[in-house]
Amino acid sequence: AIKIAVQKLKEAYPESKIILMSPNYLGLFEGGTEEINGQTLEDFIKLLEKMNFELDTLYIDVYDESGITEENEEEFLSDHVHPNEYGRYDIGTLVYQYIKKWRLQ
């Protein structure tokens, strides 16, 4: 589904840059290490990173770079999955830093 969406976006907006972002840390499913449908969250993130190269998109690793971890999830996640206002602010800051960096290149 991601490949199809990226291809359609590239066709509709050929001059645009497309950014793929990994999910953030999950407090559920054993911190994302529990298999669901035969895959873990880490498996999905690795696949997303691979797709980034195949699809020639930009990529932000929110999982590793947002700073949301098992130790601080209560501070940044509203329900062990979705970022609260502090988590959204930190992720937004990360996205801004990447966009600023890419713009300067």
C-alpha cells in the first residue's frame, strides 16, 4: 500500500519531495517486540527503511530519533501508542530539523 501511495503521489506531484516516517516507540505489544501477523514493529521499520531507498523518498526515523522510550513513554504518549502534546512537539521539532537540513542541501 505504501508503494502504491508513493507512486500515485509522484505521478500527481512530480516536483514534490515525499517523506516516509517510521512510527514512534509503542508501549503496547511488549514495546513493539511482540509479533503481530508474524512481524514486529522493528521488522516494519526495517522494511520502511528499505522501501525508502527503493522509492527514492526522504526518511525520518522517529522511532530511534524522537527520544520516546520505555523509560519516558508516560511523559510523551497519551495511550502507550499515540503521542500527546509533548510527544507531538518533539516529533514536530525532529521533522522541522530534517526539513531545514534537506532544504540547505
